Amino acid sequence: VNGEQSHSIDVTDRGLQFGDGVFETIRVHQDNPVWWQQHMDRLLEGCRRLNFSRLPDIEILRDEADRLLADCPAGTLKIIVTRGVSNSGYAAPDGISPNRVLQLTSGARHQSKLEQGIVLGVSEQRISGSRNLSGIKHLNRLEQVLARMQCQAEGWDECIMLDKEDKVVEGSMSNLFAWQQGKLLTPLLDPAGIKGICRERIMSLAAAKGIDVEQCKLDLEKLHNCEGLFVCNSLIGIWPVVQFVDRTFETGTNTRMLQAQLEAEICSAE
């Protein structure tokens, strides 16, 4: 916490009081935080969108991360930046300094599903959506918490979340792709959803292989009629979907190709 070993934060921290902050969850490979710059760009964008009066110093964050990640062959680094400490209610005082929390969990998370694939359901919890908050990883994640609870109760590995118009947005912890006649489709994330770093990399890798990628509005009917599905995020890479509600899927060669290319990039990325 702010560069010091600690397991606690001030109870008046605005991240705890109001969810007033942002976070990034970063895969660690051989002591290296994968896609560091992309994560930091999104973290800073989130702070700007939340009108932080002071932005976190990325060089300080990298120094703290490097010290924390020493001798870590694989793990997950979570970085939380809150607006800081205040007792003034919703309005933040002038000159407030952001707080930094870095947490390392050792070991490779979620890797078991890469080969065998996952069961995907549909969450009853809707994503409310706000243009001011769309795309950034802010600390208000109760919609995702409720969706994950339903996953646990239903025995799903992941679930799709819809907006108020019944359009597909994303998974509870992932972005979604669907195959349709050789084309790769992914939901248009406006005005809701996280524009995942892994999602962006997959679109670039697919385009480089000559695969058409379209960001578009998707509904459940289109997903039921597609030829294949997979979900992704920076920690899991690509999880193929083998069962979606009452449909089963085989994992196609293009999904395996993208999966392999993405893992290779993760293992060499900075």
C-alpha cells in the first residue's frame, strides 16, 4: 500500500467508502507484468474519466510492481488506485492524493479451461451502462459480483451479461467472440462494457491472419445460431465454449490457432 508492506487500508479511503477508484488485473509471466503499458494507459484513462485531481505516477507503480514480482514465474498482479482518503461525503476535497494498492497472487489462474473448454450460461443480472463509465475498470463491480454468484449456483464457468435492451455486452469477467461463416463477431461495447486488452489483441491477431472481424450488436438468437464461441481476458487468454445453454460446440481450428498465437504473445509480451 503506497509502497509499503501492508494488509490494511484507511477506513476513510474513498475506494472503500464509495468504490471511487480504478483497478487493473495483470498476468505475470517470468517476473514480467504482461501488456504493462496497455494496462497503464487504461488505468490513467480511468483516472481521467473519474476526474482525479492527481494522477498516479506510472514510474512509481512500475518500481513497486518490479519489487513485488521479483522471483515470480507466474501469477496475477492487481493494481488498485483510489482517489484517496476523505471524510467529506461524496464530494472530494481539493488536493486529495490517490492511494496505490498492489497485490500479487502467485500461480497460474484459470489455466485448466484452455484445452477442455467451458460451460457458458446467461446471467439474469443486467449491465446498466453509463457512457461516463463505459470501458474503464472502475471499482463499482456489484453487477459482476451478482453474475458470478449465479455462475456458482448454476455450475457455469462463465455467463453472458446483457444490457437493458437484451443485447449481449460481455461475460461477467471476460469479453466474448462468436464465429459466423468464417467471420469473427464481438459485441459493440457502446455504451457499456470493458474494452479488454486481450480483446484488442485478438482482433489484431485475427486481422493479421486475414480473418474478418466485426464489432456489432449481438443478441442471444445470434449466439444460438453461431458456429462457435469463445471468451477471453488478460489472465485466461482464450477459453473455448463447449456448451452454451442447450447447444454444444466443437472447438474449431481457427480458435485453436488464435489461442496458440495469443499464448505465445503473452509469453513474450512486455
